[in-house]
Amino acid sequence: MKVDFLIAGAGFAGCTLAERIATQFDKKVLLVETRNHIGGNTYDYYNEDGLLIQKYGPHIFHTNLKDVWDYLCRFTEWNGYIHRVIAVVRGKEVYLPINLDTMERLYDRKFTSEELEEYFEQHRVKLDKIRNSRDVVVSQVGEELYDLFFKNYTKKQWGIYPDELDPEVTKRLPVRFNRDTRYFTDAYQGIPKHGFTRMFERMIDNKNIHLLLKTDYREIIDSVEYNKLIYTGPIDYYFDYMFGKLPYRSLDFKFETLDMEKYQNAGVVNYPNDYNYTRITEFKHFYLQQHQKTTICYEYPLAEGDPYYPIPKPECREIYQKYRKEADKLRSVYFIGRLAQYKYLNMDQVVAGALKLFEELI
């Protein structure tokens, strides 16, 4: 087979670049995916009960990047879902991120915005320098809320406590002084009206794109003539782990379908201090689906398994930089996406990176 571009991985990065190259360059693309489906970790499907679910845990698209939003709107409508997350703390259901409503439910008292600011000022730990994720939290809300919401959840999620993680991990969790219970405040957010998978199918529905599922790109690379390779898989795998294996945090999911219309009060409910799982997802909230049954998913973080989250520690980044230097030596090979860049990237950041790379390829 002879193509212009070989793309390894059919997630957000791979499908975006395949679509752009096929439609704008009118070039031939071979899109190779190890799994039996496209869409990466956002893959969704109808289960045996006819409920639309996400195989790899909850994914809600959100962005402030209008160009990224406009680009994806070419392939899908959005259902208008607004994501809200509940945490069960001291036996109470409270919203995250911490806001006025959260504090009033937790402490059974009223707060004004000014009183909440004063409360945090009195309780926050004053630090000269933010060194880790614990410092980020305690410097904003103090020790008690850190213990209730973040300490044990982070331990379950990452296998280590926040004081061993880079600040960036908890910088994703803001504190609000109003009653905004939305988890994301981005200008654009939602779930594709007919699911992520359908959106990806539309993206790569082009005569110039040939899709090969259940195939490791290494199995076919010697039998394919191509001009350029775009690689979205783990960068250490590409280089045969020559500097050692990059550590990732993995996940396991246990699904359960229940004979009830609704199980919980939000799409995602976190359990920071109880049970071995971190959260339960109920997908009907995402897809606004009407059904007499509902499917929920328990999420268990693991030390081993498929790579999900690059571990944000200095020693991990040092290993990655060695691979990055090797990658920079290559010509006509491009590394993009969370696994190839060994960096936690939101979906919109991946799409933005893919669109930027496409401009560089022109």
C-alpha cells in the first residue's frame, strides 16, 4: 500500500489530522488503530440494554477555544449538557468545585461571598512558595477542606498523596465565591448529540482515509510506503523503551445496569474518603437519554494497565525529555497527543494541537 500519511492512533489527534489532510490536501491517509474502535478514550456505544455509555469513563467536551469548537461543530450538534459533579463528604452531597452552596451544605450555615472570602482567609495556610499539589489546596482553603475533599481522593487517584505531586494536578480545581455549580465554566461545552463515536465517524468519512482497526502500526509499517508518519501513541513504546518505561496511572471500570430510571443526582459523584473507587458515573445524565433502566460505572484507579494519566512528577518528566530529544532528531515523524507528548491534555487542547500541526504541515 502507498499513502501520503500514516497516522498511528484514531483518537482526537489522529482523526482531526486525518480529516484535515484528506479534505484540505486531498492526500491519502492510512489511519491505524490498535483498538477495535475509533474515538480513543471518548468511545461511546449502545450497550445490550440500549443505553449509550462511555467505555473509558466520563468525557465531557469543554473549551474556550472558538476555533476548536467551530471545527468540531462541522461534524456534530451538541446536546447542551452542563456538567455538574457532586462529592459525598461527611454523608452529605455537595457540589464541586467548592462554592457558596458547597460550604453552606457542609457546615449547615449561611455564607455571603464576603464571609466566604473571610473564612478562607482565616483558614488558609500562608506559604512563601507553592511546591506541590497539597500546597496549592491548603493555601487556598486550609487543612480541613484539603483533608475532606482532596487528600484521600488524590491518594486513590494517583497512588500517592498530593504533597508528592506537582502543583498542576490540583490547579485544575478552582474555588468560587458564588453559587455557580457548573464543573466547567468554559464558553462552549456539551456532549455530541449522537455521541462521540458518531462524531468521529463523520470526521473520517472520506475516500482518502483508509481505516485499519485492531492493528499495531508496527505490524504494517514495513509494508506501507508513506511520506510522513503522525504518531499519537506512547512515546516510550515508539522508541522501544530505550530510556525505560514512562509511568502512567491506569483505570479499571465496573459497569452495572439497574432497573431504575435514575441512580444518582449528577452525572458524576465523587467519593473522596469512602470505598476503593473514586467516583460513579451515570451516563444518562450526559446523553439526556430517556430509558426505564440506567447504567452506572464504578471507576478504580490502578498502578498497572492501559496508560491513562502521565504522572506529573519531575523524575517522570526527565525521562520524557530524553525521549523528546530522540523525537526531535527524526524527520517526517510527528508526535502529538497525551501519550505522545506525555502530558495531561484536555480534549480541546489535543484538537488545538492537531490543527496547529496541520498548519505546520502545509
